[in-house]
Amino acid sequence: MKKLYLSSLRGIIGDWVYYPTLMKLKDIAERVEIAEELYKSKPLSDMVQRYIKIKRGKEIKNYLLQQPQRFFNSLIVAVHEGDPSWYDITNIKSNNQLDVEDIPEDVIAGIGILSLNGEERLFTLDGQHRLIGIREAVKEDPKLGEDELSIIFIAHKTDPEGMKRSRRLFTTLNKNAVQVSKGEKITLDEDDAMAITVRRMVTENPMFRDNRILNNATDNIPNSNQTCLTTIGNLYDILDILFTKVYVTSKKKGLKEKRDELTKIRQSDDILEQHYINACDYFRQLTNSFIPLRKFVNTPDYPTVVKGYRHSDGGSVLFRPIGLKILTEIVATLVEKYPLTECFSLISKLPTELTQPPYNPVIWNPSRKKIMGSRPLARNLLLYILNYPTKNVDRLHEDYAKILGLEPEKVKLPQKVS
């Protein structure tokens, strides 16, 4: 490989000396390796490879190829062998806007050039999936190779202490990486279709404006809250069900592929607009199917409506996040067999009082006066009530009896609607 000269800084943190540089993607793809180098044992080396998720690399490749606003944080790369050299720059010329004499010596001493003669071994300590994505993207579109990415180089030694030191840094960097929280995703993500739609819903849709929705990324609504229908976290989950199972254009794609399309790369404005229209359509039809929701939407004094339908004695399942999610899951199941309008006609026949079966005691504990228990079981019982074909009625019967604390022969499944 040819010799490379990279603009570079030089810094010290703890007992590490490191060199932040800029490197073209084509050079990264050609020169940088995966961190299996850290282990002399082949099984351990293979294990490193096994924990690297090829699918994640593919997602990053697609991001690079499809996102004009692509951006990455730095790769951290260990370097050994070859002849890496760093040269400080002592002669800085002024452009008349900078008084060179005012620059502290330690600042000038940290600016330089890093040279690589092409015989070095470079491997990632942080950024393995990005490296895989870069390789595949550059292979598919060589023009991407001219993009530049910041690389932080550190020195690596192959003696036992050096290997141990680099392994420790490798695990520290990877195990301490913090995933973006659900709340951060909902409020900040500009690629996630559900997050984008949630933000628009709480801004533009009267059903969710102001205090009608709680700014909470979980399903938890404090007992003291008597104004909201649900939480933004629950709304996000409902939209996820709608966009992957109800309002779908292709049934050939798997759930994972659909969700990746919705979250990894920002969709076109036209598609995002359709998502918003679909979300509004769903909640409009849901509202029209249940009188309590119509009251909530149409009554100016909506807190009084909430007080009447969510309280310590139970109230309506419609005013609990778990209830809205269950109903949405039921619609997502029914829509495989019925037109969407007929799905709403069917669910409008379902019981909604938490003190009624099957909610009590499947998801509502009357003695503790709180939501708990099994959402899937409640959903399956409600589908049974609607005469939807049940794969294993005996198993459903047993699960229901177990929740009731009775023998199956002493329990009857809830009555079906006509």
C-alpha cells in the first residue's frame, strides 16, 4: 500500500497517547481490520467475529448509500507494526487574522501530520459495524470513498501486557456505549417514522394536543393525572403496530424489514404524510367506535371525562395505555381477514369496563386496584369473544383458569358476542 499522510492532532488522556486524524472512506475500507487481532486464540478470535452483527453492518451500508446527510462519530483504531510516524508542525503562517505569538506552545505542539507507510496493521477498537458498513458501501458506490471520517489512532503493542491493555480498552468502549433512550428517540429522531408522526400528532391532532397526552416514554400514568388519554410512549408503540401490521403496502416483507424501513432511513415527505393521515384515520375510527372516546375528543371539559373513565376502581380500558395497545393489536389481527372498517365495527362490541371479564383479573387486579398481568392473554381472550379463529382453545382455557386460580373444569371462557 502507498504511504499516507494524514492531518492530525496529538493528545494525552490518562496513560494513552492518541492521534485524531481525517481519513478517506476508501482508505479505511482498504486498510482497517476487525478487532479479532486482539486474541491469539482462534476460538476467541472467532468469538469476536460472531458478536459482530452482519445485519447491523448492512444497515449502516444502506445509511451511507441513501442518506445525503450521513454522518458518523469517530472510529477508534489501534495501530502496530509498519512505521507510523507523527511530525509536529512548528512553523505556522498567519493569515493576518491570527497573531501566532499569542498561541500557547502546547497548542502548536499538538498539531501535526501522521504518516503511515502502508505496512501497519490497523484494527478497530470501536466502530466494527461502521467499518463493515463502510466497506460494503464503498464497494457498491466507489464515489463514497472520497468522504472523510475522523479516526482516533492509538498505539498497540503485541506483547502480553500490550494485548491485555488493548483488550481492556476494547471492552470498555463497547460495553459502556449507551443506547439512545425511547424518550430521546421520540423527541429527537429525524429518521424514525413513528417518532416523527408522534411529534406531529401531539402538535396538530386535537386528540393529543396540550394536556391530552402525557410526556412520558413509558406506559405509566400517575394516579394524580386526570387530563391525558395516554402517553407519548404508548402512542409510539401504537403507531409501530399500525405502520407495520395495519397500514402496510407489502405483505411479503417481514416485520423486522418493515421496522427497519421505518426507523433506519428517513422516508420521503409523501410517505411520512401518508403515515400521518393513516394515524389520524385510525384514531378517528377508533373514536367513532366508542362513546367514551367521543366524549373525550368532543367535550371541552375533557378532564371531567377522564376522571369518569380512569379512577382507582378501574374505569374504562380505553383510558389505559395497555387497553389502547390491546385494541390496536386486535385490529392488526382482524385486518388480515376483514376490511378495516369492519374491524372497527367488530371491536365496538367488546366490553370496556376493567371490572368486567376478561380484563378482571387478567390485566386488572381489583384488590390492589392497579394494572398488571398478561396483555397477550387479554388480547387472545378478546379475539375469542369476537369469534376470531383460535389456534388452541384448550391452551387459552388453561391459561385463563390459571390466572383465575381455578381448575380448568371449573372455568368457562368469556361469552362470545353475537
